[in-house]
Amino acid sequence: MKKLLLPTLLLITPVASAEVSVLDELKSTPLTSYEAGRNQLATFVAAVNLFTKIEGKKQEFAFNLLEDESSLGLGISGFRPVRKVTKDECNSLFTKLGSLDVVSDLPTLIWPDLSPEQAKSIQSELFIQAKIIAKENHEFSVSCKKSLSEI
């Protein structure tokens, strides 16, 4: 019994200490407020997509995070019949999103420490971009984009 116990303990100890050292390393890595907010937004996007799948509903639109060096936003894309691939239909998505009252709260949801002035200001920098693709011809699509302050 002792012969089995000692080698087992020797094998388990390095694994446990390796996990602790990775956690310690993660704890010591600085994270900017921007990165934390981006991560919150990415989590929000993943949660929306996941909950739609869990509910068993056919997901009309997929959400994703859009980011480049100077902007951050949400992408919404989905397939519709070709007759509904229009700028008016694309812009109607913003009307629907605006009625949810989540858009105006989004900055403070992802950066809770923002002052009211900062939250209002950042609404012009964050955006939502929609893309409607024709079911019958995936080459045909319409895109539209608005800042949160425009929605």
C-alpha cells in the first residue's frame, strides 16, 4: 500500500502546483479596463447565441464581436428571403434593438464604473453593424451600421 501511495503523491503534487502557478500568473497579469469591457461584450454575445440554441429556437440572426484598432461593436448577421434584403429591412433591426432598452444600458453593463457623462460619450464610439444575406443567393447582401447613440 505504501509503495502505491508514495508514487501517486509524487505524481499529483507537480500537477497541483502547476495549476496554482498558472493561476498565480493569471492573477499577476494586468488587464486594462478596455480589455475587461471587450471581454464582457464577447461574453454577452456568446451568451445570446448560446441561449438561443438552448431554447431550441431557430436562430434567425447570429451575433459576434467586431473589433479593430479604433472601434468596438456588435455584428448581427442573418439570412432572409431575397425580397427582404433591403436597406429598410436592415435599418428596421435597429428599431427593434432600440425598443429593447438594452442598447442605451450597454456601456454601463460592460464598464460599470463609467460616469453618466462617460457612458453617454462612449455611445457614439460603440456600434452595431447588421448584415442581411439572401437565402437564395448568399452573394447578395445588405449591410448597415449605426453607433449606439444613433439607435
